[in-house]
Amino acid sequence: MTRVEFTKNICSLISEMIAEGEQPILDYVKRSDEEQMHLYQEGKSKCDGIKIRSRHQSGLAADIYFVEGGKLVMPKAGYGYWHEVWEKKGGKPEITWDRGHFE
């Protein structure tokens, strides 16, 4: 998937989320090598950004979280549901330890 295709698909996914009553927020669409290494050093990623690169570094991944009343919540439909929708758009399957990650 190219960055243009990814952008169109992630926008379509977010639009569907909103249409179904979710309140998604988009986070970490593009990361620098330094940001990725920092997350790896904090134990928040399994990708060090050098030997193992994250799809965020090439702009082909995004984190989507959900809010209600200013607090992070689980999506009403569930992450599994939204990952199934995402896969139909050509996205990769859910990473169970990083459910908000869409690539």
C-alpha cells in the first residue's frame, strides 16, 4: 500500500467509525527514527527503528484511540470489529498487544 492509498483508507476507516457513533482520535501517523528508538527504549515498541523498522517510520501506520468525556475508552464496537473493517480495506491484521495500531 502506498502512502496515498494508506491515507485514503485510514480516512475512510475513521469516517466509518464516526458514522457508527465512535469518537476516534488519530495519533502517531509518522515517526522519526529518533522517536521510534525512544519508544523502543521505553519498552513501548518492539521496533528499535534501525534494525527493526516500524511502519510508522514510513507513514504506513497510525494509532487510533477512542475518547468519551475526555477520557480514553474502548471503542463501542470493539477493536476486533474495527480491525476487520480495516482488513477489508487492504490493511494488515490486528496486533493483539497493540490494538490501537492500524497498518
